[in-house]
Amino acid sequence: MYNTGKSNGQPGTTNLALEKSKSHIIVEIIEYVLNSVVIKTIIKKSTGNISVMSFDAGEGLTEKISPFDTYAQIIDGEAEIVIDNKSNFLNSGQGIIIPAHSPNHINPNGRFKMILTIIQNVVA
């Protein structure tokens, strides 16, 4: 379940207004919600976006394929990120690049938080 502030439980994101030119502690800007995946968008541009996510124990993301490279970094806890059927176990502070067009999914290992950075291909 995604926590989006909506009662219908549909996946989605909420925008998070972080003050520009002011430092913040990334792991503190998103909370855990019971039985939920919470997604907050930090920056959304035509060239890509950065989101922070929290996953309650037992929650993950189903398999998907993105047309863009994605950087995933665990900022609290640990998780298994499966890319092209290869398991990668990441702990807090570790990150991995998920290549464009590669099937991937995220399995929890208890509660965890992560940052996802998606860089889109820009044609000049």
C-alpha cells in the first residue's frame, strides 16, 4: 500500500517542499507508516526526479522496468534490490545503479528508507 494522503490507497507521490539553500537530514524528512510504502518527491524536473521513500516491514515494490537509469541508495535499514534476477543486498549508506530497461524489484528486510534518483535521457 502506498501512503499518498488519499483514502483510495492508489499508488502515488506527494511533493515535499524543502527549503532551497538550507541543509536537512534526509532520513528525517519521511516517516514510517504501518503497512505502507510512503513516497515523497523532493525534486521533479523534466530531466529527472529525486524521491525519498519509506517501507514498513513486509512492504516492497513489484517488478518494473524503467526506460531510464535509476540510482537507489538505502538511507536507513537494509533491503534486497533484484536487477535482472540478480540479488543485491544493500545496507544503510549503500547504493546501486539500476540500468535502464532492466527488470527490477525491491524486497524488504524489515523497515527501510531509500532515495531514488531517476535521470532521463535528454535529446538536444
